[in-house]
Amino acid sequence: MSAPVLTVIQQEITRYIMPIMVTVATLSNLCSIIIFSKRHHRKSSCSLYLIFAATSTIVSINWAVIPIIKALNSPPDLFSQSLFLCRLKGYILQVANNLYRAFLILACADRFAMSSSNIRIRAWATRKVAWRTVAVVIIAWLCIGSQILVGNNIENSKCSVFGVYATVYTIYTIIIIFTPACLMSIFGFLTLRNRKRLHSRIHPENGEHRTTAIRMKKRDSDLAKMVLSEVLVYLILTSAYPIVFLYTTVTANVPNKSVTRVQIETFVSFCTNSFLQYLNSGASFFIYMSTSRAFRSEVKQLILMRGRTNHTHNSTPHFVMHRELIQRQTAQITSQRQTLTPDV
């Protein structure tokens, strides 16, 4: 496949597939937020982390993809023309992406704590602790991400990092990508180990162990499966990104690159940094659907409830019009009878 063909494929993916990805990811994450905000989920600390993870995803994919689509369909790219917009976009994306990773890590840690037989560890899986943790994490990443507001620059109509800061930013990026992946893997493994131990005690003769097993409710078990499945998909879809990012940074100053090589590197970087990253953004909802029967039932109820609401709104005007028509016809008949009745 020639390099020019790769460029055309990249443009066509951006023009036709990316808008679908943004729409699906936004609507599906909104649906997840609505479901996890229901009353019976409000007591779960894991649901809170998943709500904020979905919110971060919506912000991230819209700020990342919509400007790219706009620049392709109606150039020039405003974010490559204005230094303020360049730095603002970089800051918002940096914060949103890191918040998503952080909340996914917290959801894993929460499931590990909830599945533990140690009461002190289980005490961390509470709504009160979750709210405090969410506040600390948001403030922390808002502060950490502020370095982008100074580091991002525009050179040759390209909004990116350059010079010495590019090297520092590369190290920083590798750390914030590999560290979450390691933490997710560790907490995921510990959760699976706790669940395995817990299931082995489901039918004990000792009442104390039976009480411990009962604490792992069906809803908590579903949340654990949903979170662990999401982590697995995240690791698969994002595993190539740090490798390609490191290669691109190391070879950025290689002289006399051929046009073909540059176009191939650009296409590979697009696939790993943009397409697969934001494919993951819309995957969460469908992962939940495929791993949890209860979640599928709640989605079905949400759709049916919306359908009944629309049916009620649509049928009400027709009912009112029909009633008004009957009233007018009745009034006309009464008037005609009065006219035809002779005066005595």
C-alpha cells in the first residue's frame, strides 16, 4: 500500500468515521452516567468513579476529535493559528485524559477493597471516601496539567511541544501512560484473587466466612466484572501508543526523512494516538452491556421509559384536538336545535 493511499485513508477515516465515533461515545457515556446516577447505584463508591470517568471521556473525545474534523472540512485549523487555543486545547485534553485514567484506577482499587476480607481495607470502598478522593484527584490534575499552558507552542502551523520541553514532556507522557497501566493491572489481579478466594468460601460451615461471602452482593460482583473488562480493553487498545510515541519523539530530528517514511509514520501515529485511543472512549458502555445482565436491563428500561414519555407527549395534543372538535360539534348541534325550535 503506497504512502499517498495511507494519507487518503486517514482523511476518510477522519471525515466519515470519526464523527460517528464522537456521537456514539458521547451518547453511550451519557447513558452510562444516567444509569449509574440512579438511586440504587448511589450507595456504591465504584459507580461514582465510573460517572466521573464517563464525564472525562465525553470532554476528551469532543475536544480532541471535533477540531480535527473541522480543520479537515474547513481549513485552516484555528488551534494551529492561535497560541491561546493551542494551549487551552492541550490543557483540557491533558487533564481529561489523565482524569479518565485516574478514575479507572480508583474504580479498580475500589473493587479490590470491596472484595477484601479485611474490614479495614473494605472501609475504603465507601461513598464518603470516594467523594473526597474525586475532589483531590481533580484538583491534583488541574494543577499538574497546567505546565501545558506554558509548554505548548506553534511552529510551522503545528500546535505541539518543541525543543528541550519536548524531551521533558516525552518522559512525563511515558510515566503517566505506563504507571496507570501497571496500577490497573495490579489492582485487577488482586481483585480477581480476592474474588476467587471469596467464591471458595461460599458454602462454608463456619458462619463467619459465610458472612464475608454474603457481603459480595450481585451488584458489586457485576461492577467488578464491568471494571475489569474495561481495564482489559483499555490496555489492549492503548498498548501501542507509548511505543509509537517514544519512536516518534526519538526520530523527530532524524535528517533527510523520505516523504514516504513521514507519511507512514504519520498514519501509524494517527491510528495509535487518535483512532484507537478514542475508539476506547466509546467502548465502555458496550463493555458494560456485554458483561452485565443487570446493566442491559437498566438500559432497556431507560429506552422504554423514554419511548413512553415521547408517546405521551405526542398523543396528548391529538387527544386535546379531538376533545375540542367534539365540543365544537356539540355546540353547533345545540345552536341548530335552538334555531329550529319555534317560539311559544
